[in-house]
Amino acid sequence: MRPIFLLYFISFFQFSDGQDIRSLAKACEVFLSFGTDIIHEDHQIALSDLELNETELGAIPRDILDASGDSINAWDLKYHFLELGLDYMQKILEHPDILNHKIEDLFWEDSFAVSEDSLLYSFVIPENHGGTYQSAIGILHYRNDKKVYNDFDALGGTDGNSDGYYTIKQIKGKSDMYYLLIGGTKTCGSCTSEYIDLVSMGDHGLENHFSYLIDGYYNSYNGIYISEKSDSLIIREGPGTYDYPCEIESDEEEINADVYCEFTYVFNGESYALIEKKVKYEYRN
């Protein structure tokens, strides 16, 4: 355990707010590596077991120690590192010198997705809280030669799409470049979410033009299928999803069948427009 804390203290003292952007990036990586560790069970860590000197002990924030001040909760320590990492990440992305540095030079490999034109970046920071819901923190960063835009809440969880985006696709619109953001996660032992958002860069930030979320119990039928050029979508939903979109087209009050829907959308230069809906019934015995 001591090497972890030594790295923490070295990072804390060497990479303070007054340091340059590369130093902040090094500290950010250290903090997030600890903050995203998986903890399988809650437990207390006795400070006496950490082999820290008085200076090192004094640097531990008192508000994350227990009431007696002689131990620290493993979860509290993990989230302390996570918050520090996210705080440093914000400092980096808002740094006045950010446009003079490539994102690829500041953050470690596989920590982000990037658009083909290298203007839009999506960071996904897993929380790894040990539960079946594999939640993550999504951050979007847009840059061009003149400006930087950051969204530290990944579109504010648009339509429930709150766990970040792991892929970005591009599509040329009538007057703007559009970005199709793709994400999803495991939300319970037998549940998944899959979502997309179509955005473009406006005068005041990212503007959302289309969203779709499939969220609920896993069903092999469910899915969002995107064409190679991202100019069309086929979305399928079966029973078990929240906000189930399939309408039972029957005069009977009840129908003894599972209903499956398939929606086809095409990009019209500004958004995705619905052009076809199919409904399939699988009758039960």
C-alpha cells in the first residue's frame, strides 16, 4: 500500500496548480489510475499500516478520515483520487495553453475517442464502483484553431445517455459537420443500454439534433445499427426495454404475442428522419 501513497504524495507536491500543463497531465494520470481501481468490498485502512511519516500523514485530507482520525475508508480514498483526477482533467482542458498541445500528447492511450477531423474528443472515465451498473463519467472536448469548448457532463445526460461515448463518427450536413456519438454500458446483471446522439458545433456549444436510447433487459434483437457512411440507421427494440416504443396494432384489448419493432432513419442533412417502421408479432403458445 505504501508505494501507492508515495506516488500520491509525490504527485500532489510536485504537480500543484502552478505547474505547466504537462505536469498537470502527469498528476491527472496518477490520480485517475487510483480513482478508477476496482474495490470489491468496503473496508477500513489503518493509517499505522501505511508506513507514512508525519509529513505524509499530514497531507491526507482530514475529511476523508474516520471519526477517530486513525483510519481511512477504502471507498472514500478511491473517490478522493477520482475527484482529484477529474479536477486536474478540467484544469488541463481549460488551460490557456491547451491549443498548443495535442490531446494525444497529454492523455494516455485508450483514454479517449476522437473524430476523424481531430476536432471532437470524448473521454470515458469508468467509476468501477463494484456494482453491476458499469457507470462512467463522460467528458467532451471540442477544439479548432480559434476556440475550445468543454462539456464536463457529456451533453448533460441527454435522454439518459449519461455514461459517455466510446465512438465518434462524422457525417457532412447541409452546412455543418455533424458528429454521431455512440455509447452504452451494462446497467444491471441482465440489463444494457445503447445510445447515440447527433451533434454539431454551434455558436454557444454542442447542439443536439437527434438522440436515441435503448435501455432495459438484454435482448439479442435490440440494437442500433449504423450504416458505413452513418447516413442511415436501423433501430430494433423488443420486449423488456424501458419506454418501449412498439405499439400493438390490434382491436383486441390484449394480444398474446411479443411485439418487435424496427425503425429505419435516414440523414436529411440536419438530422435523422424516420422513413419506415415495421412491427413483428411472435405469438405465444
